[in-house]
Amino acid sequence: MSHTIVAVDVYCEEKTETHPAYRIFLDGQLVIERIFWPVQDEFFIQEQLTMENDGKPHNISMVNVSEEFGKLKVKKFKFLDAESKKKSNTTSTPDGIGAVKFTLPKR
């Protein structure tokens, strides 16, 4: 059984002193809820989801829970082979506002 790592790079702009929180959903199910803690604008948090290569379509979305404390956004989704850590040939369609649809390979 093989796996793919989906890396989600979360950035924040226009932060206040209170750190904003976000949620990441996989196929409509909450998998991560976190406070964005980096202080510098150029810093980001990379969330990594390890998924079984099942050949099925999936979607990942990020929701800013506290927009009044900062503008959170996903700048990049990356797909890596879990064993080799090299880029995978996963076909994906990001929507530009923090979500992506993709189908993992069946291996």
C-alpha cells in the first residue's frame, strides 16, 4: 500500500496582536484546527496530510475562523510520494481561495 503526502502552505497577512485561527477540511471532514502563530509575514505553516493512494477524488479546503484577526490564505498545495519524498504526478485543481480538488493515483 502506498501513500501521498499533501502539503498545504498557510500564510497570514494583516495580522493583529491576536492570532487568527483556521480549519482544514478533507472531503468535508475537519482534520486540522490551529492558531496561526508565526509573527513574521514571510513565515508560513505547512500542514501535511498523509493519504492512502486510493485512486479516488478528494478535496481539501481551508477556512479562516477569525477573519477579524488576520487574512489567512493557502499559497501552495504540494503532492509528494510518501516513501521517496519526491514530487508526485497528482493532478489537482486549486480554486485560488484555499481549496483544491485532486485524485490520488491508485497504487
